[in-house]
Amino acid sequence: MHSNHLLLEEPIRMASVLEPSKATFFPAMTKIVGTLGPKSRSVEVISGCLKAGMSVARFDFSWGDAKYHQETLENLKAAVKTTKKLCAVMLDTVGPELQVVNKSGKSISLLMDASVVLTPNQDLEASSDVLPINFDGLSKAVKKGDTIFMGQYLFTGSETTSVWLEVSEVNGEDVVCIIKNSATLSGSLFTLHASQICIELPTLSDQDKEVISTWGVQNKIDFLSLSYTRHAEDVRQARELLSKLGELSQTQIFAKIENIEGLTHFDEILQEADGIILSRGNLGIDLPPEKVFLFQKAALYKCNMAGKPAVLTRVVDSMTDNLRPTRAEATDVANAVLDGSDAILLGAETLRGLYPVETISIVGKISAEAEKVFNQDLYFKKTVKYVGEPMTHLESIASSAVRAAIKVKASAIICFTSSGRAARLIAKYRPTMPVLSVVIPRLKTNQLKWSFTGAFEARQSLIVRGLFPMLADPRHPAESTSATNESVLKVALDHGKTAGVIKSHDRVVVCQKVGDASVKNGAALLLSPN
């Protein structure tokens, strides 16, 4: 991987652009989150997604009940067992999402310049003249001239099932709108987004809390995607809920930034959250088009410097119906990687798209190509400068491990960790080679039974760029001697060889704890042919 590293600032032989990319065990350093649904819930398709590079499966409770998602999750478990590919589970909340209530499910045609009434009266039948919605406070939140967007759930922006409305009058609880473009609303679920309007609804609805407390606990979810995060307090409340649910106290919270409110409070939210999801679909409605790229670059930089995973959405919408992305989309994926994304989240493309496996595969290939020209040297210097001095012991060791690995042209960095923090810090400096995170289990007890930790930490690495976890044998817990650590190292090296990351005569940098000291010992190893 390291030997292929180029820089866009350096002369590139144009003919080399045409050279085919080599297939690798790890399709890309950048991770892919796939949303599972109607077109991607069979064991066969999920297996294909895992082999193509999906490392996190997203379950979106905006649609489908717990039973439906449980069946999909059971299929995921079967696929993981078959493919021997680790996969984390992300639960995505509904949040304060505004929806059109179309009980009949019939298509609704809306004509440009005609009027339509949005009403909280859900007893009315949805039609071209009136659309019942699930929120009775819209009339208090909007005024004449405001913009409302309405689209199919996980709209791609290219279909004719999306419509722009302009508020012309507020009449009691009803909102009268002028239709700005002709469209036919069809499908099972339509969402509303009032552009730059504050909606007074809780970030975690009662339905969300119920799903987390039941389905989430039952399945020990790795990540909670907190939809429509607007304030740091939203994250704190979600964490308080998780802390009360013993099984989910380790679940990481990813704040989903979807509107101007979330953008305004971004710095405080980043401090509280474990990671950030930049939901460009809704943000693209709230922000002027010329400002979207600016927010993306600024937000990704802040996440990178904080060492917290950043996930980007809405990159290859057209692949919902097409086998190839547009030129703009292919470039967008590459720019997301160059800007510093840890992961790419696919929504409609895998949930209801015709080519879920192919979509994951092409996003992985584009990401891998972009990684080859990522300016790691410049990034490393920026990060060290941002962190400043004096560094913490762990940060110092992490940055030194990356510097050493690059200097000796190591094929991989192997990091022994129990919490995953050390490995994430190494990944923060974006080494050009994979970081094999060997998670050492810890023995714990609740005074009733003994158990090992480690599985959570291993799966939660699956959303961090460049980090590839493996769980050590529980017979070699974190308190083991150096002799047993050597045997774990051998297993890690063998894993690297099997994956094709490490070959004979390659150098690797190893980062592990020495005795009871709080420092880490970095060592460069030269592997023998045996």
C-alpha cells in the first residue's frame, strides 16, 4: 500500500492513470456504511456487500418495524459467519422528522403554480389539494415566503418525486403553499424539511427511546446515529439514556448534523459526540448550494483534528437506479476522501437501489485511488501543529509510531489495545499503511458473573479510516505476560500475511504496553521469510 503512495503535487505519468488497480484484502482505508433494506436484506446480498467492503450496517427506523429489522439483522449475522468479515451495527433514530401521512399509499400529482394545504388533521385523505402531516406546530414555525421541501424517504434529488413548496399563507393550523415544480408523490413514505426553520420537537422521540431500549439492547448496538442533532444537550440526553441501559453503556453516539441549528452548535456537539455524520441531503436543502462544500471541508477538518470519526452521506445518488456513478459523483467520493472523511454512508443506494453490491464496490475503488494521492505529510504536520506541545504520552507515542512507520516504509502498524483509544489515536495521524488493531480482552465481573470485554471495541474500529481490528484470544487477556503477548503478536502477523498486507522481509511497527507502565513501546520488526 505504501509503495503506491503518490502526491497530486508531484508529476504523475498520465499513462499510469490507466493502469488497473490491484485487488487487496482491504478494499480501501476509508470505511463504508451501508443502509440495509428491501434490496439488501437477504443473506446472499449482504454477503456480497461485506465482501465488497461494507464494514458497518445501518438500520434506519424511519421506516419498517422492529420485527422487520430483526429479520434483516439475523441475515447479517449469518452473512458475517459465512464471509468471516466483521461488521458493526448502527441504529439510526427517527428524531423530529416531519412526514406526510398518506394512508392509501396512492400516487399524488402536484402541478407547478397550484396550491396545496399542509394540515395536521390526519383524518383527511391525502390528495393533490391537501396533505396531512404528523406535526401540529408547523403553522407556528413558518411564515409567508418560507421554503418547504418534500421528497420520497431517502430521496436522491434526481427523481421526480421531490417538490419545493413556498408558504403563501398560514390559516390557523393549516399552511397553504404554492407548488414550485410539478411532481408525482409515490412510495411508502414522504418527509418534509422546512428550510432554516426551528422545529420544536424532541431529538429523541418516545418511539426512538422505545426502539433503543428494546431492539437496541437486545442486539447490543455498536453505534447510535442521533438524527437531527441540534445541540450538545441532545447528545448528553442520549448518553444518559444509554448509561441507564447497562448493555449499551459502551455504545458510541454519532451526532447527525442535518440543519442550520446543528451547524451553528457544531463545536459543542463535536465535543460531546463520539463521531459526526454530515447528512448532506438535508443540509443541502438548508444551505445555499455554494456553501455546502465549505461546510463539508470545515467540519471534516474539525473532526480530524479532534480525532473523532467523520462520516459523509449522499455521494452516489444516481447509482440507486444506475450501474455507474456520474462523473461529478465519482469526483465527489474522491474529494470526500481527500477532505478527510473516515467513512462514506450509503442510503437509498443500498436500501432501495438496484445495485447495492456494485455501489459499495465502486465507492471502495474510488476511495482507494484517492487515498494513493492523499498528502499524508502535509496532514501529519497540520495535526501535530494543531495538537501543540506538550503532547499527552499516548498522543506522543501514536504520532511517533506513524512517523516511524513512514520512515522505515513499514507495511503495517500493529497496535495492542484494550479500549481501542491507542489505535484510534494512531489512525488520527492518517498513516499510509493499515493499522491492525489487536483488541486485548479484559476480564470483568458484575458480582454475579464473569465476562470479557473487547468485542464492542473491535467493532467500533470498523468506522475509523485505516483501522482494521482483530479480537485476541480471551485466554490472552490484557493482564497477560510478555510471553503471551508475543504469541498474540504472532497471530496478528499471521493475520496480516493472510490478508496480503504483510510479506516476508517487510517491516512492521508494533505499539504495545510494557508491563504496568502507562507508556507504549514502539518497535520496528523485520520479518523473516519464515
